[in-house]
Amino acid sequence: MIIAVASGKGGTGKTTVAVNLALSISNVQLLDCDVEEPNAHLLLNPKINRKEPVYIPVPTVNEKLCNYCGKCSEFCEYNAIFVGSNKILIFPELCHSCGGCALICPKKAISEKQHKIGTLNFGSAGNLELIYGKLEVGEPLAVPVIKAVKKQIKNDKNVILDSPPGTSCPVIETVKGSDYCILVTEPTPFGLHDLKITVEVLEDINIPFGVIVNRAGIGDRKVYDFCKEKEIPVLLEIPYERVIAELYSQGVPFSLKIPEWKEKFKMLIETVKEYAGK
Amino acid sequence: MRICVTASGNSLDAPVEPRFGRCPYFIFVDSETMAFEAVPNMAMNAMGGAGIQAAQLIASKGAKVLITGNVGPNAFQALVAAGIRIITGAYGTVREVVEKFKRGELRETGSPTVGGHYGRGAGMGRGWRRRYPPPY
């Protein structure tokens, strides 16, 4: 079973939920797909067992064969190639690795080389398996790194995906193929606004979902009204409590210190299984 | 000599546009005769790499000098590779800056004048790509 933890708004508590959930169930694999700023490891202090680079193919030009005809540059939808009168420039950070330039080159001067854009980190914290991707600084393409993280999914495990915030490509890449998506929000106008956008996305890609309200007690009731109106289950409320915030500030997942929360997360998994039809 | 000026309109009296890659028009001016050709910038709405695409266009048009406001790092590299002289910080109308250039009042730049960014509408701030979703 694959459960994605996502949110429209950033900072609502995705990682908090994903980590506490992962700590409350057995046979679990936690994949941090927020490769731009992974942080699940900060709460888990895992032992990193190994690292693996993530590459994408980018073009390289044999200038002995190139006659500077410019067809590659004309073809490139992302403007990653500049052809001067006797010089060719490649901008790997703009390349989307389609391979079209190599195909279109009449002189067969273009081949592909591997360009490192990120790193996979394989770690463990007790029985919990944690894998997180990290995008290199200055590299704009998060999706290939997320794909590499998701390749590590083991089908016999309870897989929890910690998604990046928002509703853009990295989020879609993370949640697609999940059996269920937990949307973490906060009961504020900002939380509601971004929740609505995310709900639209999930309805579109047809993944069942429910909501966790974090920092319950602040803001207003509009998130609840919205969920009621749309018949979205509110799976859990995490109250706005000092003790939870204090543990968080110390980098301690609160279910480790407050046993009743471990039970609540266990029950949450059962509820999710039912909704996901698993 | 053929000079390219970035402009917000399609005539010699149009104001110089400070952005290079995303200017609305390139005005190619013959410095001897002041004859000109206005070319709409197809890269203006490019998802990314507008500066590179724009550099490709003006190189193909045979310009030897570019007069504009600012040039980013990718465009700068491309323009240098194309052997185009780069003048930044220009303001006024296209006609005025070409005249200034002819009088030797404009200086070439040896480095990019603005930082890199990716796509439209946002600077290189943390989280901007989350606010402005792809595809780029």
C-alpha cells in the first residue's frame, strides 16, 4: 500500500504526519520526495547506509563533426543549445533530456552524457527504512530525482511518500500511483485556499484522499465546512498544543513521546486502508 | 555596421527595453544609413532560456553590437560565443542610443549585469518554482 502525504500550502505538517505515521506502523518504507528540501531525516536521525547519484542524460557535441548548422538549437524547445558561427554552447540546467537534438543532428555530432542532478540517500532508523532524494543546488529539475526515489518503492512494504508542497509537477510526480493521499492542512484561510487547489488536482488524477487538520484550534471553521460540503473525510485533527510544538522544536516526533498518538496513527492507517479499499 | 537594440515598440522612436531575452522587439539598425528592421521577439514568452533563444536570433541576423538594459549569465555566454559586443545600461529611444553609440558614448560590458533566473515572472528566490508551477 502506498500512501502519499501532501498539502497545497507549505509548512502545514506533511513531514510531521508522514514521520509519525511511519513510526506507528510496521514493515514501513518512508520516502521523502521533497527533493528540494528534504527534512524527514531531521526528525528521524537515520543512519545513512549508502548514497547513489542521480543522473540525467544531456547532450555533448563533437565539435570535429559539427558544422554549426543550428538544427539542434532550432529543435530544442527549452533553448538549452546555442549555436554560434564557430562555437556551440550547451546549458545542461535547461535540458529536459528528450534526446531530440541527437536524433536531429545531420552530422551525428551529438551524443548524450550523464549529468548529475541529485543524490539518493538510503538510511535506516530502527526498523524504519528511509530514502530521501536531494536535488543539487542550481539544478531546476526535481522530477527526475523524485522518479529515482520512487523507483525504490518495495511493493510488499507499507510505503509512505512525503510530498513537496504545492500542486506543480513535483507534487504530481510524487502522488501519482498512490493508493491514497492524505492532505495535511491547517484551519486558516491560507490552508483552505491551497487545500481547494490540491483537491482539484487529486480529483483530476483520480486518487482517493482525506484531510488531516493540523494546528486544530487556530483559525476558523471554513476548512471543516469545505470538507463537509465536498464529502471529504477529516481523518484526524492534531491540536495546536505546546507539548507537540516543543517536541517538534527539539526534532522529536511526538508519537514517540506521547503513546496515545501512536495509537491514533495506527487507527489512522486502518481508516485509510478502508477508504483506499485495501 | 548592424546594431541590435532591444525595444518596447517597433520603431526607431520606441523606448529601449531594459530586458534582453524578454523584450518585445529587436530593432536592427544600420549605423551608417539608420535604416532599420523591427523583429518581434519570439522568445519573449519562452518558458525558459529566453536569453539564449534571443541571442540565437540576433546572431542569425548578423548583428555585431547589442544595446540593451541588462543581460543575464546564459545570454551573456551565448552572445560572447557569437562574437557580439554587448552594451548594457542603455536608456532613451532606439534612435538616441544608436546616435550615442556612434559618438562613442556607450561602454561595453565584460560580464552579465543581472543574476540568472528560470522561466517567467519571478526572480531566483527560494520557493518561487512552487508558486509558479511548471511545465517550463
